[in-house]
Amino acid sequence: MKSITVFGAGYVGLVTACAFADSGNPVEVVEKDLNKLQKLQNGEMPFFESGLIDLLRRHIRTGNLSFTNRPVKKGVDFIFICVGTPSLEDGSTDLSAVWAVADEIVSFDYPDDTFVVLKSTCPPGTTNRLKEFFIEKGKNYSVAFNPEFLKQGNALEDALRPERIVIGVEDVRASEALQNLFRPFVKNGNPILTMSTITAELVKYVANCYLALRISFINEVANICERLGANVEDLRKAVGLDSRIGVKYFYPGCGYGGSCFPKDVASLINFSRKSGYEFKLAVTCNEVNAYQRIVIAKKVLNYYNQQVEGKKFAVWGLAFKQGTDDVRESVAYYSLKELSKMGASFRAFDPEAMEKFKASFPDLADHVEFCSNQYQALEGTNALLIFTDWNIFKDPDLIRLKEALADKLIFDGRNILDPVVLKAHGLRYVGIGINNLGLL
Ligand SMILES: NC(=O)c1ccc[n+]([C@@H]2O[C@H](COP(=O)([O-])OP(=O)(O)OC[C@H]3O[C@@H](n4cnc5c(N)ncnc54)[C@H](O)[C@@H]3O)[C@@H](O)[C@H]2O)c1
């Protein structure tokens, strides 16, 4: 049992805190957002992540989890920094929240034998700078970097049974302490990999950029399939079954979003440039995604000959992916923005993300009505636009769809519906890299 303080109760901090609490460690969570803090203290989730609420409530009851807006416990073994590190305009990373925590750690005067672990995704060199900052302030903490690989929508499973744990350290004491702390999570034999802090920091960017590239690659393939009349769904299976390539994370769609891929690709480009290297594939990945995230808007505009003034569209899915209420860099936003500029309006439904979408994108307030279920969203609309692959959208009532949609038309940004079945029900279908009705 080790005593732990986690700074930041966002997707990463809260999942980390719940996972450590569940393996028997008392965890104090420091959160600065007072609304979020109050919810957590009352055992309520400030965001949606499947299964997390049960652990949250259980460990408030067991006493392993406590929430505060200033640190209270001084004699803790580990401090985890899990605050946000968003992008700045030029693609560099805003580390102000990390430095604010560093200041608080110094002013709270944690003892010198406390381990400080940076979990926020930060450009290579940040952990070393943090160590230097503490030394300047007369503190001799061991400072480590521990990248987080959780996937929103599956975060709890990823935290409790990670495929690998990476520890970036510069001293043996921290390496041993962290390996001991993480051992309960790798009883299944998955590895704990230790390396330098700079390498561990880079691991996170390389992993995310590679995944973003894989998505962008198959999106490029989908776009060329449309022009040649090929079917990307048949193609991706045939290509992915080569074990060197693999079928996972190889699905075409209307681009990637979320709080990580866009900002981490931008940061990789930025810190590579600063070190004198142009990371060309990352630059291209960014460009490909900027095109792809408005591909639904382009197809709609082409179908209606650029005339969507007065047209109304049903929208299924606002979250950047299924399983989360996170709308950061939601691709739905980018397409709706393009279409709203041309006079279109929307009736939208998402099972979890409507409140966040409304709060995050007030510029769309006059164009979007939010509906209480997916069928209500269809009422009085011309066509349906699908942006998120929630299960609830995968097997819809096609009779209701046909009755409600004036133009009997579906634009499926995630290729979750079957064009053959839709056709049999008198519905026309536009997917990504398949059945594009001649629309590019
Ligand atoms: N979300 C993911 O799927 C994911 C996955 C892997 C890594 N990451 C990385 O983890 C980090 C956190 O991401 P997130 O999605 O959890 O962010 P988030 O924005 O959801 O949460 C950050 C939290 O930190 C709080 N905070 C800010 N300053 C604080 C301070 N001084 N003291 C205490 N709390 C403070 C904020 O109020 C917020 O609740 C980022 O660097 C991100 O890139 C995120």
C-alpha cells in the first residue's frame, strides 16, 4: 500500500486515481475546477466513462479516494501530475497547468523523498526541466515520466490491465519504486518497460502519431477508392489480413478528433522543427485529417449542388468517438460549421455528448436543435448525417428512417450501416470509400 496524490481529475487523472484506489492505495485527488470537485465529492461523475462511477463510489466508501482543491496530505509516497496540456496556436504545447502544479508542490513543501511522476503528455525534455526546477527551489524529488495509453470509452480496462507500462526514469530508486507500484496491474505478464525520460516522453507522441497516420492512410485509400469505383471495406479486410499490417485501427471514416491525436501530432511537428527536423509524415497527417474531417460536409454540398439554404439535417453522434462524452476536436463540429455557413440547420442526437457539445460550440447555437432520441432527430429533416459509431446507431429502424427523411438519404461518416440493406428499404446511402453516388 502506498499513499498517492493525483493532480487533475480529468479523464486521465480520475481513471488513474480510481485504478490506484482499487488496488488498495489511499489516493488524494487535487482538482481546481470547483464544479467538477463538488460533483466528485458527492460521488457524481463530471464526465462519462463507462464503469468508472462504480469504482468512484466504491472507493469514496472505502475511504481510499478523497477529493480536494488544495493538497492536504503531506506524507505521500507518489505525486502524479495529470493536468491538461492543450495545443497553442503554433502547435506547441501549453504547459502552464504543469508548472502551476510544480509551484504548488514546492509551496506545499512535500518531503524530499516523495516521487513526482508526470503523466500528462509533454514534449521531450519537460521531465528533465521539471527536475531542474525543483532543484532550483531546493527540492531533491525523484522525477519520472509515465505516459498514459488509455483509450476513452475503454479507459478503465486499459488502466486496470494495460498492454504495457512505460516508465521514464533517471534514477534506480524511482525505477524500483514505480515498478513495485505498478506490479498489481501486470499480473497477466504484460511488461513494464523502463527507459530514459526523454525516450518515454517521445513514446507517447510516436504511438499517437502512428495511430493517426494509420487512420489517415486508410482515409486516403477510401478517397481514391471513391474516384476509382473500388470498395474500401472489401479492400481494408484484404489488406489488413496480412499480419504485418493488421485489421485493427484501420477503419476509414470522416477523420479523427479528440483531445489527443490532433494536439499530439501538432506538438510532434512543433518540437521536431525546434530541434531542426521537419517531421514530414506528421505534417501530411495533419493536412489529410483537415481535409477528411469536413468530408461529410463536402459530400452533402455536392449532392445538393452547394444549395443547402433552408435544408435541415438529422445528426447522429457528436462525441469524437463512441463511449465518451468528449467533444474536443469533434469532427461533427467541423462539418456542421461548414454546412451552417451555407444556411443549413440540424436536429442532433448523441447518447452522452449533447450537453458538452452545446457548451463547447456556442457558435452553432442558432443552427442545432438537440433531441431526446435518435428518431426524434429525424423529424422534418432532408437527410441523416452520422458522425459517431455508437452501437445504438448500428441497427436502426429502417422503416422509420425512410418515413422521416424527405430525401431518403443517409451520409454515413463511419461506414456503420450496410448499403445493400438500406437500398432494399428504399434508402440511398453515401459512405466513406463506398457507394458514393458519384459524390466526392
Ligand atoms: N484523454 C485521454 O484519452 C488521454 C490519454 C492519454 C494521455 N492524455 C494526456 O493526459 C493529460 C490530461 O488529459 P485529460 O484528457 O485527462 O485532461 P482533462 O482536461 O480532462 O483534465 C485535466 C484536469 O486537470 C485539472 N487541473 C488543471 N490545472 C490544475 C491544477 N493546477 N491542479 C489540479 N488540477 C488541475 C482540470 O481542471 C481538469 O479537470 C493531457 O496531457 C493529455 O494529453 C489524455
